[in-house]
Amino acid sequence: METATLAGGCFWCTEAIFKRLKGIMEVVSGYSDKAESIQITFDPKVISFEKILEVFWHLIDPTTLNKQGADVGTQYRSVIFYHDDNQKKIAEQSREKTDKSGMYQDPIVTKIEPFAAFYRAEDYHQNYFERNSSQPYCQLVINPKIEKLIKELSEYVKS
């Protein structure tokens, strides 16, 4: 198993998305360098770090500094926290490829930083979407992201 740590705005959203991917064993919501983050345990034989980043780029807005949708503040910035030199290299290549792809009109501002620490969020933040799917935030913000995942990257989604 390997570990990936990503900050892509609200951890309720990113957790709900990444829990649905093949090869993902666990997703924990928490904080890394004060950013809302998720820590993913994954099987690299089923899903590569590169594919995880492909999903990441598709389902966040990597062009806004300290903002994802209506969530504004440094805790909502987008960061890839690499755990080793290989992850750093893959993250840099993935960001460059995505930036040049034309997927986004504006340049990508997502940072790539060394992993330092991860602090698990309180229990009520874990599995938030599954426990609160009828809440307006879940319906208006998270559901469309899950629908986009299923529509655009269905080959990665657990059956």
C-alpha cells in the first residue's frame, strides 16, 4: 500500500470522491499544513499515483488561489503533498501536462510541497457525505462532483 496526501478545498468533497475509486483502501479527512486535506491509502497495483492525480485535476479547480467554489481561505488551497521523490516527480509532470492540456483557461496554481504531517479531523468530518447526503451542501456541491466523476472517469469508479 502507498499513501497520497492531497488538499483540494473542502475535505468533505474530496473524501467523497476518492472513496469511490478502485484501489482506494481508505480515505481520511484532516489537515496538512493547516489546509483541509485527505490522506489516501491506495493499492498501486490497482490505481497509480498518476491516475489519482488525474482524478484530482478533473474534480477540483486548480486555478484559484485559496478558494474552491464558495469556500474561501488558505485552508481551501490546493496542494499535492508528496511523500517521496517519485511522487514529487509524478506530481510535477502531471501538473505540467494538465496545465498544457487546455483543460483550464487559467494557469494552475496548485502547489506541490513535501509532506510534513497529517492531523485527522474530528469524527463528525469523517464519511461526511455518506452520513449527511441529504444536507443542502452535499446535494448542491458534492453530488455534482460525484456525478462528474461517474460521467467523465467511470473506468476508475468502483462498481
